[in-house]
Amino acid sequence: MGGLNWEDKRMQKKSGMMAFSLLALSLLPMSTGATAATIPDLMKTFPSMTQETAELTVTMPSFTMALAIVISSFMVKRWGTKKLVLTGTALTAVGALASMLAPNVLILLAARAVMGAGIGLFNALCISLIDLLYTGQQRERLLGFQNTFQGLGAAGGALIVGLILMNTSWKMAFSFYLISIPIFLLYLIFVPEVRYDAPDVKETVSVNEKVTTASKVQFGYYWIVLFIVMVFYMTVNVKIPSYILNNHFGPLAVGSSAVVMMSVGTIIGGLIYGIFYEIAKKYTLLLAIVIEAVSVFTISAADSSIACFVGAIGVGFSFGLFIPFIFSKGLSFVPKKYGNDASTILMIATNSANFLCPYVGKLINVGGTDQSLFMVSGIIASVVAMIELIKLLSGHRMAALRQEI
């Protein structure tokens, strides 16, 4: 009996390490913006660099992540999940080292592109592997933790980058991404090979399932909303360090701390999402967008770093709510056999928004200042919230008409 108990404990520990190794992958995707605080020092090192190019060093990984996410959906069928994840984490480490050693902006951008491609190879698997390997309450709990780990990665990255910038050069800030090395080892040791073309997976799929036109329209709506709210989230992430510095609210370390506050908000939002959804239900997305709009308005009207921190926490909190809601809602419109592909398409929205946010910001910034950019972002977010409210009210009316009939 004692031997059996020891074996049970050993298996439980192994299962726990597998879950932790899967969750650890989520530390990287949202941490790519952690280096936003390097922008002022980067522009001092390269005086001829434009603001947009400096911001591109932060958002470049999102572009290659989006490309790699698409490619990975085809590669996973040929390579299997384990080889794909290990290749991705290895590329992330290579990109981090190259960023630390980059002698000029061109090589830095290339290194950041490699790092983003590495993360993109396993980004979709962060969710789909949990969905495939776990069921029931454990699956739901791990999906919630997955969003929390994203916030932890972003918060830890921003905090570590801030500490590094206080003590050494901006190049060393990219050393944070060497965390991909222990993640590589954890996955290598504790996570087995999982294939989507395995017989037991195929048996769960119905060949007759089709996606209706109405479902495609609904999915498209959530894709567009996700893109818009992610643009504003990333705009705050990229702009708030220099916004605090340029408005003399505090030194660069304070600006970096604001990014940490965003991640703290995300962690809180992710942890309480289940409870929040139980209360708000279908109004969850509406409330999340309203919170984001109010928070961005708060930053635009800020007269101190404290007000910026409050706004940053609010923006991060809204992220912790709308990401799991949109992914859950979006995936509900497609059959299970399209779940991984649907996750990939939604992730393209988030990464495209991250990459394009400097250009979208320049397009909508009618006032030409960061303050006006935050104000316009808040106005557009408010319009999106109104559209979501109209959609919900229309749904209520249609449901009432069906009951009368």
C-alpha cells in the first residue's frame, strides 16, 4: 500500500509539472511589449532614429508572431506539437541573445523578428494543448491560469526590464527573454508528444459539422472587436512610459512601473474572470470595453503618475476580461474540429493589432500628441461599447419576438 501511495504521489507531481510546463509557455507571448521602456535610451543611442522606428523594435515581434502562428497551424500536422514548441522556444532564446548583441537598429529589428517568430510557433498551442489534454473543471481552471500567466509574463518582463535599465544598458533588457531556455527544458522533460492527427483525436470529430453563415458573421464581429481593443491596449503599453517621462510625472523607472501596473491589472482580471462572468454573463465584454475606455480617458486627463497608474491598471484589468471572453465566445461559433484554426485566427487579430498600433495611432491622432491619442482612443472605444450595447439589446428584442411567436 505504501508503494502505491508513493507511486500516486509521483504521478500527481509529474502531472502537476506537465501542467506548469504548459502554462509556462504563456509567460512569453504577452511579454514582447515589456521592452517599451527602452525606447528613450534607444533613441539616445541612435539619434537619427524616428519615434516610429523605435516603437517598431517593441512591436516587431508581434508581426512575425502573427506570420508564425499561421505557419504553425500547418507545421503542427507534420512536425507534431513537441518539436514545434521546442523549436519555437529555441528560436526565442536565439533572438534574445542576438538582440543583446545587436550593433545597429537593423540587426536589432531582425533579432526581434526572430524572437517573435519563435514565440509564434507555439502561441496557439498555449490554449489548444490545454483544451486537448484536459477536460472538465481542471480544463477551465487551467485556461483561466493561462491568461494569468500571460499577465505574469508581461508584469515580470516590465519589472525586470525596469530594474535592468536602472543598473545597466538598454541592450541587457533583452536578457529577460532568456527565460525561454528553462521553459525549453521544462517542456522537453515533462510534456509528452501530442498529435492532432492521432486516431483518438480524429474519433471525436464529426465530419458533417459545418460553420453557418450566421456563425461566420458573429466570429468576424468578435475578431474586429478584438483587433480594436487590442490596438488601444498596446498603444497604452508602448506610449505610457514616454508619456510619463515627457510630462514630467516621473523618471523612466516610473514609466516602466506603469507597464507593470497594466500587467497587475491583467493578472487580477484573469484571476477573477470566472466570478466576473458568472455575475455579468453576456454583458462581460461590454463592461470590459467601458472599463478600457474610462481608463484611457483617465490617462489622457492625468496630471500625475498616480492617475496614470490607475488608468494603466484599468486597461490591464479590461484585458484580463475581454481576452478570455472573446476567445471563449468566438470558439463557440465553430465546431470543435476547427477550434485550433479558430484560435489561430483570433491570435492573428491580437498580434496584428500589436504590430500595427504605432501606425493606427498615427492615423487617428488628430491632435499630434500622446494626450490627444489617448483621448481619441477612449472615444473610439466608447463607440465600440455603444455598438456592443446595441447588439445586446437587439438580441434581447429578437429573443422576445421569438417567444411571442
